[in-house]
Amino acid sequence: MASAASQPLSFPPEIFAALTPTPFLLAHLNPSNPKTPSLRANGRKASQFRTPTINTNSLTHCSGSAVVRLGDTAVVCGVRGEILLAKDIPNAPHVELPDEEGDAISNNNDDDDDDVTEITSLNLLVPNIELATGCSPAHLPGNPPSTLAQSLSQRLLSLLNTTRLIRASDLRIMYRPPTTSDDDDDTPPPLQVVAYWTLYIDILMISLDGNPFDSAWGAILSALQNTILPKAWWDPDLEILLCSDRVSEGKKLKLRGSPVASTFVVFEPGREKGVQEQRTWILADPDSFEEGLCRESVTVVVDYVEGVGRVRRIEKGGGVVVGRDELGYMTKLALGRWSQWDVVLQEEME
């Protein structure tokens, strides 16, 4: 009786990755065959980012919105403007307003003004990210906000403030009282801040496959670039604030630059018991599988100012592998990543 041919004992890649994830990723980054290229399990090189795709103004009920996709990570961001009356602000901060004539009361040359205190003290920027949408098995619908969601919201708020992306002058609603008969000179009365726009920035994670911060920040940046706030003015007769429903009369935000965040993780296979490899790999734009294997992460935020690349912020957490040389390498990759985002953002603005 002829015996059936014996089948070779092998596992599909999915089983191999689930049973021994570290050796699985190491086998891709350091293949035994020297002719085989060093690629991650997702097919990307260690320094390769996922190409972003953006779709703006998808939400009609928002002042600005954007949908951003990085591979299998997809996020939608909506910006809502709500009015905060100055009379409802206790201990309002002192604001030095521009001394202008006529009705043009917006100051467009405040690049050097330190208006962070005004924005932060009044909480005019309120980002919130929602992960409990079923975007991944770890974030099921109906669950309370996770620690990751709260930390991401705080990081996004901190980055909005440190980059000074939004000008306080764009959020002020000002009014110049009419000249009264009691005034002896012809000097018009000073401008008054009667209200502020408070921007509620809601981020909804549709699908999560790693690197939620970069995708969320890209969605915020794209949504803010397309945000249009209605024209608002104070009616002294009715003593109320009025808003125009004409989109043509609205104003766009004059953002300070276009900072882009790039996140990296450090893969250390030697930390795994039984793995002898001592080399480490810096992986750009990690997916969820890689994030679960890496302890150390670095986020580099860069922008170009008058054609010169500038580092706006660096966040680091985890291990001790990353030093000065590694940070320089990551910054170089982040500057290249800025160019990729800039092309996509400019295409959406046209």
C-alpha cells in the first residue's frame, strides 16, 4: 500500500507572527539570505512612511473637516466654532489690541506676539479624540475613554499650544463703540473684545493600525487649514452678537506654518528571551503589530520657515537606545516626511 507523500511542517505567516512575533519581525528585517532585501513584515523599508491621503470638507455641519488615511489607519476630524462672550469670562486676561482706523480690526502681522497665554487661559482650543468606535479589537464601542485616548488628547492640545499654530487674533470678535458727543477730540474709541471663538476639535478614529498620533495631527492640520469661521459682529441696539450665514463673508484661519509630526519606534530583538540579535532598528510610522513589540518611541515635529527646516517639538518615551545620532537621523527623515505631507495638503487646498 503506497503511503501518501509527507507534507512539510510549516506555519502560515499569521500563525508565526502570533506565536513568536519578535523572531517573525526579525526574520524580515534580518533575512538569512543576503540577496533578500531587509523589509518589515508590512513590506515597507525601515525608514519608509505610509503615503497619506486626505479628503477635506466631508462634514457639512462643521466649520472645517478632514478625513485622513495612513494605510489601514483612518481618522476623521471636525472643527466646530462656538462663541464665548467676554462678559461671561471671570478675570479675563489683558489683551493689547491693534490701534487701527476704520472697520479693519484684524491684525495680520502678529507672528511675534506671544498669544499662547490668552488662548490657554481661556481654553479656546478643545481637542478630543474618540477611540471607542470599534476601530480595533482593543477599542470596542461603548467603553469609557481609555488612557490612550486621554493621553492623545493632551498631547494634541500641547502641540497646538507649543507650535502656536492658531493666532488669537483669528479667534477674537471685536467691536469699536461709536464716538459720542461728549468726546472732545476726534480720536475714535478703542477696540473692545466682545467675544471669542472657541474651537472644539473632535477626532474620531475609524480604523486603527498603529500611529494614531501622526494621523490625528494630520487630520487636525488639514481641517484647520480649511476652517471658515462665520462673520460675527456686535449689535449695540439689540445688545447681542450676530453671525452672518453667508460663507463668502466668513474668514479662514491664518495658521502659523504647517508643522508635521513623524513618529518612530525602536525595535530591540535582543530584549526577547532566547534571541541573540543585538542590533536595533528604527522603524518609521509603525503599525499596530510593530508598536506592540517596541518599547521606545520618538515623535519629531518639524516645519519649514522661509525655506529652512525647523524642529518644533520632540517627544521621547521608553528605552535608552536613542541618542544624539539617532535623533539626527530621525530629524532628517521627518524633514523628508514634511515634504510628503505638504504636497498632499497643497493639493487639497487648491
